[in-house]
Amino acid sequence: MLLLLTPLRLSDDGHTSLAPLYFVKTTPYFERRVLDRPYLRREWCERVLQNPLATEVQPNGLIRFWGISPEFGGRALRVVTLEDRGTIVNAFPDRNFLKRYQRENLQP
């Protein structure tokens, strides 16, 4: 479950945003390994969780969320959470998502 917090937020680049902020937790792996990737930002992952194009439960119980981020070059971003849907484990570009989405018509 995601909690809606105060709508004013200071982004990583120092700009304020009036978009709602949802409280998410992260794993140590996400903090140390995923956010080290220069092409990925925490706020993009949070946005995917707030408004996913599609979700899917993996066989191991982790949950995949997909979204399109304009700052990510309009590419699909996959964010993986624990079963609680609020603790981010991993995030990465998903090159095949848009084709799969169109082919299988995944539901949000």
C-alpha cells in the first residue's frame, strides 16, 4: 500500500514539484547498486509506482510495474517491488515491454 504524503517535493535537480509524492521504501541493494546507474533516478521509479501502465506478479511474489518516463527517453522502465508494493528492489529499462504490451494487451 502506498501512502500519499505532502504534495510539495524537491526533486534531485533542485526543482520543486507539485505532483503528489508517494512514500516508498527501498532495499539496500536498490540504494547501493541500482541508484548507482547514471541513467536512473529514484523519482522516475516512484512515478512508475504511482501510475503504472501495467503490473504483474512474478512467480516468486515480487511485483513488476511498468511505466514510460519522458526523462528516460520515452522508454519503458520496469520497477520491481516486494509483495508490499511499496518497497523497491530493482529498476531497469525494459526494451521489450512496449511490443509485449501491444501484443498481449497487459492490464494496468
